[in-house]
Amino acid sequence: MYNPITETINPREAVLFSCGGVNEVARQFAEMLTYCKRKNLHVVDVFFETSGIKSYEKDCMNKLLDYLKHNKTKQAVVFHSRKTYLKHIDISKLLPFMQSGQIELRFAKDNVII
């Protein structure tokens, strides 16, 4: 059986995700970029929302999900920390991508990979 995900794996690519206030997002991205450089990950896209309104945060998450649906290469999705991930993400939406092996979640501040 042909599996396009395993055929096009590039585990060195990463997308960054953050939601929060302007200063918080800027600080988080700086730390995530440092993490990616240290781990030799090439950042191919960035998803962020600087509004505190939850509907906008959901829009940001929907953009990330659309990206993942259309991209068949394996991606590292980098979050600042598990705390910010749990605060802003509906985990069930990322589960199919994790189960299929399309993505791995990385938490820069915690230095954890799922």
C-alpha cells in the first residue's frame, strides 16, 4: 500500500504556532526560533494570532489545520510550551495527524517531543 506521508518525510521542516498578546507572541517566537536553530529545523511556515479573542485563536488553529491537510511531508509543529499548547489548542483536532505520523509536536521551552 502506498503511503504518501512516509514517501515524502522531511523531519527537518517545522511550522511554528503561537497565540496571545503581541509581546508574548514575539517572545515565544524568539525562543522557538532559537530552539529550531539548535535542533537544526528549517522553519517553513508560521501561524500566530495576537488577539486575545478566542474566535480569532480558533481561526489561527484552523489555518494550521488547513496547512497540515494540504501538506503531505512530515512536519515538526513547534509550540512554546505544553502550557500554551493546552491553553489554545483543541487537542482532538491534531490527533489524526499525530496518529498517522504526519506530525510530531515539539515544545521548545519544555524540550519535549511527542
